[in-house]
Amino acid sequence: VGFSAWLIVAAFSLARLRYNVPGMGAFVAPTAAVLLLAARLSPAGSARESVALGILGRVHISLVALGVAMFAVAAGAAILYLVGERSIKHKHLGVLFRKGASLETLDTVVHRCVLIGFPVYTVAMVTGVWWTIQSSLAMRPQYVLGMAVWVAFGVLLLARLLVG
């Protein structure tokens, strides 16, 4: 969980360097703080559990964390986009949008984050299936949720390519 928080902050920092998206920090900072607090308050795993993961398990978990971090930054930018679009329609621009990123920039950030996160998450899904088969692990609810997330972002990318 803590690793995910740091990846989200790193992805935001890269987006901030490349694009002018200062408003996203309003979403990233509290999210990272909550994740770091959750990581701090959760019980630590034993060394035996860590060894049982193996290399494939560690690769899988790292890739999932990276993919989810990219999706989280995309979600933050998408929320900012929706709020900005609504404020433009109501002709009530706040300070955040007078000095912040344009809607086009936010759309680009969302699209690029999903374009990076989707292939990473796809590889994570493949390594997860491989790891499950190798380890003889039982089917768990998070596997179904992970597949649903993958399908949702796949539909998003496909809609973006087909509809625009």
C-alpha cells in the first residue's frame, strides 16, 4: 500500500513536470496521505510470507501497483477535467482553473496515463495468472475485481480510439 502511494506521487510528479497540472495535487496529496497512513497502521507481514511470494509474485505485485498508480493519476485528472468542464458550462471559473491546466491538457494526461497503465496492468494480469497456476492458489474475489478493472480500462481505450 505504501509502495502504491509513492508510485502515485511519482506518476503525478512526472505529469507535473511534463504538463502544467497544479490542481491535481489537491487529489494526489490526500490520496497518498491516506494510503501511507493505511500502510503504517496495517500489520507487518512475516519474513516467511515475503519469501513465499517468490520472484514472480513480487513482479506481479509491483506491476499491479504501477498500473493502479497510473490509473489513479488518470482518475484524478479526469475528475479535474469534469469539474473544469462543468465550471466552464456554468461560466463560473474558480482560481484553480484560471491559473491551472486547460481541459485539453487534462484530457492528454488522462489518455497518456491510461495508455501507460493499461499495458503494465495487462502484463500484471498475465503474471498473476501464471503465478496463481504455479502456486496452486485458489480463485479469490480480488482476481475478478482485477479483471473487471482491466476490462473497464480496455473499453475506455477502445471507445477513445473508435469514438474519439
